[in-house]
Amino acid sequence: MKIKLEGVMETMLITLDARARDYRSEKSILKDKKSAEMVDMIDYDFGSFSNEKVNLLGIIARAKVMDDEVKKFIDKYPDCHIVSLGSGLDTRFFRVDNGRIHWYDIDFPEIISLRKKFFEENDRVKNIEKSALDKSWTKEIDTKGEKLLIISEGMIMYFYPKQVKEFLNILTDNFEHFVLHLDCLSKRLVNKAKTNKAVKRTKSEYHFGVTNGKEIIELNPKLKQIGFINFTKQIAKQMKWYGKIFLPIIYLMNNRLVICKYDAK
């Protein structure tokens, strides 16, 4: 299957490839067979990503931590509804599904069209062909009174600050309550996408980052920050002993998960 993507949209192939390589490794962390099957079906030069070892560690660590946090939410609210924004070719639903949750994948029409080649909708999984900045997508979310979790991985670092503010306002203006899991870039890497060779290839740029998550609350004070996780601790579990000398530097530069809560009452 031939795929032609450009710019930010192409970055979803970087994460897909990383999950596939993890599956084929001797000690797979995610055990994401679906991603490996998808890579085998796609006609694309994934080999150009193979030398990015640090990038691979970071992507898998991020996915593992975010999976674990989503599972904690599902364990607490087994009938919850989960919105995945900028989902690309993400396979998280298959890694966390308990057979009861309801899941919404939201992305641009051309991306959802591509997703449909690999995933089928059902009564618990729905595709929404809209940008995260198109507030009309919120009208298609019907939680039926159940708890709502909104997640975003690998998305808002490509937004300008004013777009992040717009995005956060869309959430608080259109939902009564939710928990938000935001994968955020380190502020140190804003406008430095070229430091990531894989992302550089896509000609994308980073525009938004955080230090400890306070930047999110500053953009929308209606939100309450309830958690913060730097993905470096998970990376340390995946590294050889001799690589751990670089962990302090990785901690400063690594992505981090900002967890927020909103309740209109």
C-alpha cells in the first residue's frame, strides 16, 4: 500500500515504525502486533528511521507511560469514553481495551480515510474526520453520562501557543467535565525540531513546549493540573547501563505528560 504524507502528518509514520520495531525486538515493551502488521502493509521507506535509537526509546517510553495512565483511568471507570485527538495511525485502543470502553479517533479527513484501511468502526469505536481545532467535533461525543478522558499524543508540540489556547478553550467550553492527558514537548526544544533527525525529515517544526505543566494552566485557568510525568524514568528501564549516564540531560529535554482535570461545577 503506497502512502504519501507530508509535514506533520508524516510524523505519525515515525511512531508507527517505532512500535513495530519494538514488537520485533527480543524484549518488546508494548507488544503491539497490529503496528508491525501495518508497517508490513505500507510501501514506505521506514528504513530511514532505523538509526534513530534514542528516538525509538523515547517513543516507546511515552507510549508505555500513556498506556499505563489510560489503563488506570479505565480501571477506575470501566465504562468510560475516551477521545484520542490527532490519533493518526495510533493503535492504543487495542492495547488498553477492556471490552467496555467507548473510543473516538479524531483527525483530518485524509488521515481518517487512511485509518479506515486498517481499522473498522464498531459500536464502541468511532472515527471523526475533523481537526482538533474544529470545535464541531465535540458535538459528536456522547458519553451517556459516563466519565470522559481526552488524550493527545504527539500533537500540541506542532501547535503555536495561540492554537494551544484555542484548543484548551474548545474543551472547557464544550464539556462539563473531563480528565486531560497531554503529551508535551520540553520548552527547551521549541523551534528545534532539527535536533530530531526523523522529524527533520518531515520538515515539521516544534512551536509549543512546557517545563512542568504550568504553561497549560496559564493558557486556560479553568483547568486544574493533577499530575505531571517526565517519560525519562521509563526510558531508564529500557536503557543499557552505560547509557544511563545521559539520563540527567535526557530528563531536561524529554517529553512529559501533563494531566489536568476540568469540572464546570
